[in-house]
Amino acid sequence: MIRHIVFFSAANPDDIERIRDGLMMLSRIPHSSHFEVGRNLQSDVIAGAQVDLVVYAEFTDEAALAAYKADPIYAECIALVRPLRELRIAADFKST
């Protein structure tokens, strides 16, 4: 299983819900076995950039993750979210 985790911060805090709505478009892509978008609770504050939203998804294998990223909805989401975000950090790892 591949776990896919992406952190986002909004350039403008007023856009957090718009970013969340845009990220939720990704839930329509059928290649993940689990998908969710959540607001960071900010319970572990670290100096510097703050994470506003987290995307968490699970994929059966690397081919499923690649198919997810190749889906036209993924490109549509990027076009909507990229201008509104400041930070994006992504990590993928194999879970055993």
C-alpha cells in the first residue's frame, strides 16, 4: 500500500475553504482506496509556515497513484488550488 500525504497552507486565510473545496474534487478520482481532506487542528504549533489543510490518501500500489495523478480531475484541481496556496509539501511511502 502507498500512503500519500500532502500539506497545504493558504496564501490568504480567507481562501482556506475554497482550497478545501478544490482539494475535495480529488475524491472523485477512482484510483484511491481511501481519500480525505482535513483541516489542521494547529495543536502542534511550530515557528514558521503553518499547515492549514492535509490531504491523506491510500493506493494499492504505485500504478494506482500514477493513474490518480494522470486523471484530468487532478490537473483541474491543481489549476484551481495552486494560485490560492502558499505551501505544498507532499510525501508518499510504502506501508507494510
